[in-house]
Amino acid sequence: MPFNAWFTLIVAALIIGVTALALIRVIIDLRHVTKTLATIVVGGRAIALQTSTVPTALTSVNGSLKPVRDFTEQI
């Protein structure tokens, strides 16, 4: 094979190798970002659960306090 052919193959292999390494690094970074976003989503859900509205038991409490409210309105 002539020198130009070998040179072309070596340069092509170097370009492909560098590109492959760059893509592997992007894949690793994207996996890290995915794990971080999953952690943020779980934290957001925990905050949403802890700061949710008052449960439906409030209606039964309000029903039990109706006589007290009626009495205070008469005063």
C-alpha cells in the first residue's frame, strides 16, 4: 500500500477514536445528569407529599365542630 493510503487510514482511525471517546464522555455525563434529575424528582415528590393540603378528615372535624360554630354565631 502506498504511504498516502496508510496515512489516510491512520488519520481516519485517530478521528474515529477521538470521536468515540468524546461520545463515551457524553454518555457518562448524561447518565450523571439522569441520576441527578431522578434525585431532584424524588425530592420534589417528597416535598409535595409533606406540604399537601389537609386530608379529607378535615370535613369530619368541621362536621363535629358545627354545634360550636352555631353557638358562637348566636353570641
